[in-house]
Amino acid sequence: MLQAAAPADAFPRREILGSEVAALAWDDGIALLRRRLAERRFTKVSFLNAHNANIACADAAFREALADFLVLPDGIGVDIAARLLYGRPFPANLNGTDLVPALLRAETRPLRVGLLGARRANAERAAAVLAAQAPQHRFEVIHDGYFTADEEPAIVARIAEIRPDILLVAMGVPRQEMWIAENLTADHCTMPIAVGALLDFLSGAVSRAPGWMRRLRIEWLYRLLLEPRRLWRRYVLGNPLFLARVLGVLARRRGADR
């Protein structure tokens, strides 16, 4: 029987717009995830960026669900928020696109890894890419992300039958987190991770920004240029809204200190 995760851990967190986000260096983040896997501690994992934080501010159910996840920092937006609210950025950008493959490469114990979400062809290709990077693990595509409510019970039963150590759930925010929260327990898997577009990136269906843009922390701009019609609200409107919300928290703090 898998052991449920304890309600608190001995690592620092910073609150960003109501969400508690782990403040860990890169190696410490990977070590924490590996330790929980080794201990078979049920741990739901998500990532907070400016877009997700905006959704959490507007969606109480999503915000409440995140309270039961291990939330990791993703992107320059939450770093700016941390600088403003705490005087320093997060120790590392623990975004899922880079962290999940690194975790799988670092973990030497053979694991069973399930993939759920994206289009079937993209998930299959992502599984093949991950298997080439981390051949010690077994990868299995459970289903694409376009299932109906009638298909859902069979998918959940299949996950329980396989009992993957890691389950990569790629359905977009907030659907993936809500689906994990509503359907998965310690009886289904050890570590469900809400990975967003990771499978699309790994498959090559969606290209990542060039290295120089990632180093400058403007990968969001590359995505906006690629898909302006779909993403303009997220970035053109969402980024200023996120900053305004953070500045509002800062103003309230300063007012309370007077």
C-alpha cells in the first residue's frame, strides 16, 4: 500500500498570490522528488507560473486543489514576484519541461512511467524520446487527453492496474490539476505530475524557444510569436495582470506594517 504524503516537509516555501511554492535549488528539487519516489509517498506535483497564478486567483476550486500539491516555480514571472515580495528570486527555475526529463535521467532505480494526455501520436513520440534519454525506465501511454466522461472510469481503472511510479498528466491548466485532484489517490500511482505541454515539446509537435531565449527567460515571448491568436490573452493581458496583483499584495503588506 502506498503511503500518503505528510502535510508538511522541511523545505522553504514562498507564497505567491495565495499558492505555496517550494523554494529549492535545482539539485535539491530533484533530490526531493527522488526521495518521495523512493519512499513511495503519494505526491501530486504542479508548477506555478504567471498564467497559472492568474487562474488560481480567479478560480477558487483550482486554488484549493493546488494547496494539496507540491508546487514548483516556473518562469520569470514568479521570480519577479519573489523579488518584490521576498527580496530575492527563487533559487532555481524548476519548470516541468526541463525538470521532468532531468528527474528521469537522474533516477537510477527502474520506474514505471505512465503518460496521459496530448494527442496519441504526440504521447507515443514523447514516450520514445524519454525512453531514449532514460532507458532504465518503462514508459507506457495510457490514453490521449481527448477522452469523454464515459471513457474516464476505464482510464482511472487502467492507471490503478498499472500503478505507475510517475504519471505524466498533460491536459492543460487547470484541467490537469483538477483531474488529478478528483481522480487519483495513493492507490493509483506514487507521483502524478501536471506537465502541461511537455509531451508536445518532447514529440516535436511544438518547438521550444532557442537556447538564448531560454537563458534570457523570455521563452514566453517565443511561444507568443508562434501562437499569437491563442496565447495573446495569456501573455499580453495576463502578464500585466499578474504583476498588478503582486504589486497589490506588496502594497497591502506595506500598509499593514505602518
